[in-house]
Amino acid sequence: MFRTQIPKHFDVPRRLERLAELPYNLWWTWNAAAWRLYRDINAELWERVNHNPLVFLREIGRAELNAAAQNSHYLERYDAVLARFDAYMQEKQTWFRRRYPQAEAQRIAYFSMEYGLHEILPIYSGGLGVLSGDHLKEASDMGLPLVGVGFLYMEGYFSQRISEDGWQEALNNPLRFEDLPVLPVLAENGRPLTVTVPLPERDVAVRIWELRVGRVPLYLLDSNIPDNHPDDRQLTARLYWSDLNLRVMQEVVLGVGGVRALRALNCRPTVWHMNEGHSAFLTLERIRELTVEGLDFEQAAARTRGSNVFTTHTPVPAGNDEFPLWLVDKYLARLWPELGLSRDQFVNLARHRQAWGDAFSMPILALRFSAGRNGVSELHGRVARRMWRHLWPDRPVEEVPITHVTNGVHTDFWMARRLKALLEEYVGADWRAHLADQEYWERVNRIPDQALWEVHQHLKRKLVFYLRERARWRWIQGGFHPVQVVASGALLDPYALTIGFARRFATYKRAHLILSDVDRLLRILNRANRPVQIIFAGKAHPADEPGKHLIQEVYRIVKKAENGGRLVFLEDYDINLARYLVQGVDVWLNTPRRPNEASGTSGMKAAINGALNFSVLDGWWREAFNGKNGWAIGEDRDPGPDNAAQDRADAESLYRTLENAIIPLYYEDRGPDDLPHEWIERMKEALRTVTPQFSTRRMLSEYMERLYYPAMQNAAED
Ligand SMILES: *Cc1c(COP(=O)(O)O)cnc(C)c1O
């Protein structure tokens, strides 16, 4: 039918031949013992190739590999890693098999526009993508029968440079497929397997790449093939075109092409999960398949709705994905006759009436044609019910059928290796089996203060030294002003209280809130004997002018000599930098304008590494904060309509808590052993409460219970 095959093109000693196989399953990305098989051969090269084992194998000298093949200690670890990998891939008693033995034959298709799996695959832009990546890793760990569908963007997401005057510059760096652990899916004749998607002027063919994420396959679509018109070959080149023409075509390719790809792969999903509205055209393709069999539109819609699941991530109406009707006429005109609909009937499937004209709304399409619908935190569920209540006019708002599953993070991927070693020593060697068991995590209290603090200090030193090295390297590269060397962390202090703020630069995230009173902030940063440093990082969408101006404003203050190098802005925030930051800082700051942060996940990553969250009570933190595991900014209520007043009140709350609670707790309450015991108490409280509750383990068991399993039952009845 079709096949994928791992290429054999590396010169690796026979005894270590599986070093060339491991890279093709991203299992190595969340198993430190696996990637350390490469790093320990040549740590400097491992850094230089950005943790890419395929490039590493191409560049490493045969002599170094031979030496490893002679080293009995290395061979022991190599054998152990591969034995673990094989056992993992063949495991029969997975969580899913034990909990849902009756659902053996089910299959869940998961569609997302972006996947943040590892820094070597820049096919994500931010939180949505990282969530999708974590979803796949955990589905693999739990044995869920899930397959992912997305795009392989040949130009990747942009890399960010900041000019001396603070302006974001976007660099495109085309991916080299031979450097990526993706495998072309081939048809029986050895040619790439393709499916076609109808666009207005012509059909477009897409090929399929397979990426293995543990036990979960991820199929990535790619239109860059010679059969296509040159314009169409660019269609899947980039993530999030600002040009709506390209956007709508891309979404047709994802929704319609994605369904066709799974059919061509002979994969028979029983549940179809749309992660955000970008893939909502899949609902129409499923309906079309049944109309070909003779059902009319309504019958086909009724037959498919029960097995569709839709997750919304967007609490602001303006953030929703929608298209003006002229674009619908231009790009979708081939679709409605195939569904047996007139143009108006088609538009009415997802019509969103607005003051400036009607639009075709992807979330409305997804909401109408799914039976399972959810927001991504409790508060966001409430906001989504209010936002979409007009679709269920005869129901009170609390009965609008949108539930919530709060996001989580993949613990093994995001938690520092040394911290996991502490868990193994003091909490239990089997902690992974109890990942979502809150009672089990009480045992975090068994970790000695000294041991936890030493690991934390180590991780903070590692962060600071890494950032200094990056600053040095950028300076050597050239085109970098000396003040930028300081602005990128050259003067960071491994012993100062360190606050991290890293996320997409969108104005509602209010990166400037902590900078709103610069004089007060400078007094906080520069107090003798208790310095504070703040590290900012984040990209703005290339078309988001206010976001880019916000970076410029932050950079202007970061460059001021008066802050003594204690304010830092890091270029090119990505998964690698995120890992260093969440593992190394003391405090994780988040200041969204409530209720715009649907969930947020970076704060979870920080908390499971012992950092203390200091955040607005929005999204996930509203559920997690218990008065002892971090600090709140502002109060637990919806703000009024006056944004400026809200910003002032939140800034005052922020400064006051920093001055009166956070800094004294860090510096003043130290015992005779010079350990900040009360601070460490809070770190344990954060680890204990956040790790189980905000893990993807808890998240996916809720997806199973509230959304996937009901959809499986609906599918069985149809
Ligand atoms: C976790 C993560 C995000 C999401 O962070 P939020 O808290 O949701 O803003 C964005 N980018 C990267 C690289 C991440 O690792």
C-alpha cells in the first residue's frame, strides 16, 4: 500500500548502528538518556548543531564514534537506552488499554496548524503549537490510538533578530529535509504518495511526510512538488500567511487534504479532533464523502457531527479565524455544489454577522459541526460560552454546550533532568506511573531543602552561563552593538533573584506592565545586596505592528545604562530557550489583560521546575494559585471596560507584591545555613500542586473522558 523507510546514509560503527535509527523517532527528545548518547560523544558539536542528532551524525568524525564503540561504560548506556526504547514501542499494558479495553479498534485523528515538538523542527509559532506537540508526546506515553495531521513548512517559522534600535527583523531559514527526522510516505511504485485538493483554478497535489512521535505518527502535508503550479508549491511554505488568499487555501489543504491523506494512508479515524478552527473544513469533507454515497447534506451532517471534537483557544472575538465572503466566493465555489448546497446555504453554515459586513467563521463552522466542544481553562470555558451563546439562542448561557479541559504540559519533556533524578531519589522511582495522582505528589515534601536548592542553583547558573555564551557568540558574529551584548545578558548574575517573562509579544500580554514606572523598577533592581534581574524574550507575529512596537519599547528600556545590565531581552525565543528559562529562573511573570489568556502553559513548565509563578489570575493560574505556590497580581474578578485604569491597578499590585513579599522572602528570611527555607517551601508547594494537575497526563485523561470517548460511542451508533 504505502511505506516509509529510514535511510541508511551514516557512517556509524556496526556496534552503534542504531544511533542512526533513534533520531527518526522523537522519543529521544523527552528521554534524556537517549539524547545524551550523542551529546556525550562531543558536547560542543551537540550545541553547535542545535541538538539535531542527524546533523550531529553527519558532522562527527568516525574516530570519535569508534572511541565510543570501544568504551564499555558508553556501550552499557547505549544498550540500556535501546532496550528501553524497544520496550516502550512494544508495550502492551498501556494506560489506554487498561482504562479503555473496549476501545481497542478506535482511532483519533488530531488536526493542528502547528506542532512544537523540538527546536530542530521550527513548524510552530508559539503556545498553540507547543500544546499540540505535548499532546502527541503524551498520547504516545498513554498509548492513545492517535494520529496527528499538520504541515511541513519548508521555510519554517522565522528566526528573530533585534536591531540596535529595537526593531524585530525576521530571517527565513529554509529547512533541509535531509536534516529532519521526517520520512517521505511512498506509494507502492516508490513515488511519493500524494492526494489532491480542489482549489478554484486547479487541483493541488500534496505529498505526505511521516514524523514518528513515540508510538504516535504525525503526517505532515507539503505542496512543494514538481507536479504543482509554481505558485501552489509555495502554499505550504510558511506558517500563518498574513495574506488571506493564501490562508484560506492553506486551510482548505489542511482540512480537506488532511482527510484525504488519512484515507490514502488507509487510516480509519473514528474521532476527528480539530485543535483550533484552522482545520474546520474537515467537517465538510467528511460530509462530502457521505453525499457521494447518496446521503443528503443534513443526513451526512447528522452522521458525522457526533464524532467531531473542536477545541477553541481564542477568548477575543477579533482573534478568531474568519474570511470575508468575497474570499469564500473566490476559493470555495467548487465546494458547495459537491455538498448539494447553494451559495447562500453554504455561507450560512458559518455566517458571522458583524457591523462591517458578514464573514465566514471557522470556529462557527467547527462549533456547528462538532458534538464535543471545549475551551482550555475553566474561565476560558465560561468566556467561550458567553462569546458563542448566539449560536444557541434558546439556551441560558451556562447551558451553552461548550465544556473545558484545562491545558497541561508534558512533564518529561519540560522538567530538568536533575530534578527528575531528585524525584527518583526522594519521591519514588515510579513517579511517572503516578503522574496525575495528586495525593502521591504530597511526597515532594520528602525532598531535603538543601538538595532542592542545590539543583535549582545549578540550573540557574546553567541558564546564566548559557546566555552569556550566546551574547559572546552574537558579538563575534558581528553586526551587534556593544550595548546589545549587555542587553542580551552579558552582565547577568547567577546569584541574583531572577524573573523570567517570555512569550509571544501581543499587546494584551502587557510585557510593558512591569516597566510602567521605570524609576520605581530601577530602585527595585539595584538595591545593594538584593539585586533583581528580569529576562524578557518573545517574538511578535511579523504582521503585528503593535506587537513589534511593544518589543521596541521594552528594548529601549532594556538598553538603559541605569539598569546595570539587569534587564535583558533575548533574541529568538524558541523551545530551546524556553527550556533554559523555565528551568533556571526563580520567578515566572505573566501579566495578561484578563480574560484574554485562554490558558497559558509556560507558567506550568516553570512551576514543575520549582519556579514560583507571579501572575494575573487568568487562564490556568486562576485554577492553580492557592496562596502558597506563588503570587497573584490583581484580584479574581473580571475587570471593567477601562483598560488604562486596569493597567494602573495591576501595575501597583505587581510592584507592591514584588517589594513587600517576593524580594524579602528571597533575600531576608534565610536561616543559619543560608538557605531561604520559606522560599523553598513555596517551591515544593508549586511542584506538589502544579505537576500532577497541569500535566498532559491529567489533560488527556479528561479529553478521553469528556470528549473522545463520548465521540467514539457516537461513532459506533452512526
Ligand atoms: C510554552 C511555550 C509557549 C506558550 O507560552 P504561554 O505561557 O502560553 O504564552 C510559547 N512559546 C514557546 C517556545 C513555548 O515553549
